[in-house]
Amino acid sequence: MWLFTNLAAATDHNTLPKVQFSDALPTSGHLILGVYAEGQLGPLGRQIDQQTNGALQHALTATDFTGDKMQTQVITAPMASGLQQMLLIGLGSDAEPLSARDWQELAGQAAQTAVEAFKTLPPIAMDANQADGLSGANQALGALLGSYYFDRYQTDPEKQKSQDAINVVVANPTAAQTAFDAEQKPLAQAIWLARNLSNEPANVIYPESFVSQWRTHFKGMNDIKIKVYDEDDMRQQNMGALYGVGQGSQRPPRLLVVEYMGGTKDQAPVVLVGKGITFDTGGISLKNPPNMWNMKFDMSGAASVIGTIHALAGRGAQVNAVGIAALAENMPGPNAQRPGDVVTSMSGKTIAIRSTDAEGRLVLADAIHYGDVIYDPAVLIDLATLTGSVGRALGKDYAGLFTRHQELVEPFITAGLNTGEEVWQLPLNDNHFKAIEHEVADVMNSGPDAPGASAGAAFIGEFVRESTPWVHFDIAGVAWNDKATPTKSSPGSPGFGIRLLNEYIKTRFE
């Protein structure tokens, strides 16, 4: 109860640190400095070297710092610079142009290392050659993502790492600020919000509070319309699959629909559907208790789907898009559904419940059918922490991609490479659909003689018209990570999917 009643006071963590751009190097404190391979200095480094009569280059020569990409090292700053210490970050060869992803990951890595070394995040001075401001804007995005810490419940100040401000030194601060405000800031804000909801404990985020939080975050944004279906609405709409998962909990299920109509009236929308199991005990098919605690992350797909809509609206994207979150808490209460039960979905298809722990595909069955038939989408995409199988196959490196429409694969692979949220196609064929047929009901939700991730994808595909362009992403392996990456501190949610979907929509529909 304490966590819930103090939630309003904790929402300041949803506010991004203030991002500032400057063309002037600091003259005191610490500094993050980008250095190219073999100790080659960029314009900002050369400026410091000139001010210190070559002392910076001498200091570099005296270290074993090579400037290889992502390498970091703390050195004592030359006395004449007025600075105390520098964190060097390797930029790699100056002959190889750095991409937007490179700048983001470099800044994110530097930000995390600097916070560990200095407790604060000093100004970031990578390279000021890019006069269009894009490199600086991407550095700011990377630093925001890399310096995100979910520390709101830490009462020991020594364990609190969240930063108040990020300063980036660039050649053209005005251009960098304009680029950042237009694109990277809305994206960063959406990722922070999605990470927060995913990282929160399940006594704070459950179907009703998930809806309430996003209502607050969308308040005042243009072209947004929100619909919420409660348990009575679900019964009226014959959403027996979604309702059945949530019926065992005292926290009732919800279907959240957020429409963003920033495109033309005749434009078919992109529809995004997310699995939103706010906590998954496995239901009657109870999970192994030691690892159950991280089942609060089972709503990460829903958080990223709605977060993507927030990012699109925040940057005024000229596209129509709909986000649908299928929200339920899977509990073994006295009213919980049982293995062996049969439920009827919104599509009219009947489902035999083989395992109540295969609940994600059930809530998606109704949500994805709703998105398909109500909106007739240009493309239908779902994100779900669906199976352990995909994590065993792809680890923490890739989300699994499944589709019946091969032409959709390459654009998502490209978007993944550009953003760092990489995907890998896994098989989906007729045998996977045959494997989920059942002798009592139309389909069964578990136990097929087929690879687990592919069978899960086939089950969801049963509720999508074959003519609808559809992609399923199984993000079970990447939705939570106990290790840091350049753009995610450790441990917690990376908000996987928001950058991927934003990039895909921007390049294919705007």
C-alpha cells in the first residue's frame, strides 16, 4: 500500500534530465572527451591540447589508451585546462563515419562509465565537426538512455544515480537543440516512460494503473484518442480469451486502445498490439517460484507499444497509428480458469486451455483480432514476451521475428540494425499451425508437437486474417536484462521495440 499511495510523488522520475547544448568547453570539473584511434584528437581535443601547450597529447601518449571504439579510460586532466579528470571514450578510426546508432551507443557507454567514476555526468565533448546538429542530438539521446537508472525506491543517497542534466558540446548548439527537440527528445521520453512502467513492481502497475499512468502521459498531446474496455465490455464483445486470463485476479483486466491520427483521413493505420500481463504467476499452472519475481516484466510488450504511440505523437509524425494493450494479471485465484477449460474468443474461434501459463497468446488473440477487424491496418504488428524458447534460441541479442509476409522481413532487419534493437527471423509454416489444432476446440494454447516460439506465433496468427500484413515479435529474451548495454544501465527494462518501431514507421509510412 505504501508504494501505491506514494506513486504520485514518485512520478517526477518520468521527467527527462534537462538537455543542454553548448559550443564552449568547460573550464572546471570533469569532462568526457572523444578520442579517435591511435590517439588522434578531434577538434575539441585539439582545442584543449592547444590551450595546454600539447599536454593533452603528451598525457595520451603516456597511457595505453588506443582510441578503439567504445574503449574508456579515466586520466588526470592537464593542469592548464582547469579540469580535474577526463573520461576518454574511443571513437574508432576517423576514416570511418559514425552512424546515429554509433553516436548513441558511444554517449550511452560514456555516460554510464562517468557516473560510476565521478557520481555525476560531466559535459560530453565527442567531436564538433557535425554542423547539422544530428550527431549532438544522437549523443544526447544515447546519454539519456545510458544514464537512466530505476532508483526511485533507493533511500540511500549513495545508491541513487539518476542525473538532473546532460550537457553536450557541439559546433552548432542551435542546430543540435532543434534536431533533438524534434526527434530524439520525444523518443527518449517515450522510452523512459515505458522503462518506468516495466520496472515498477506489480503492486504499483496492474491493468487499471497502467491505463491511468498512460492517460496522464498523453494528456495535452494532439491527435490522441483513448478508449478503455473493462471486464463488462469484454463480455459484451465476446473477448473470452482476454477476460479468461484476468478472471482469477482481484485486479480486473483491461483493453487499452490509443489512437494517434497524425496522417490523412484516408490513410490506413499502422496497428501495434502489445502483451500486457502485469504479473504472471502462471495461474493454476504455477511457475517455478524462484524466478517468478521478474514476471513483472511480462507487460513489456504493451509498455513499448503504447510508448511508440507516445513517441509518434510527441514528434508529430505524419502517420495514423493505433496502440492496443491487452492487460491482465494472471493469478491462481478461486475464479481462475483451469487447464482443460474451453473459451470462446472475439473471433468466434474456440480455444482449449492446455496450460494457464500460456496466457500471453490468449490475451493477444482477442486484442490482435480487434485491431485487425476494427482498423483494417496497413500493417499489424504485435510485441510480446511470449516464450522462453525464443530466449534460448536467440539469447539477449535479438528479438524473434515471425511473419507470413516475407516482404516485411528486410525492412525490420534494417530498422533493427540502425537502432540497435536487432531482430532475427524464425520459421513459421503450415506445420506450426497444424500443431495447435485440437480435438475438442478449434485450437489449443499449449502442448503442441512444434518448436515453442513458432507454435506461439502460429497461435496468434490464427486470429489474424491471412490477407493482413502481420509481424509477430517475441521479445521474451530482450525485454529484461541484468547486464548493462551501452544504452541501458543494469539491471532492468530497455524499453525494447520503441526505437525499432519508430524507425520502421518513419522510413516506411512517413
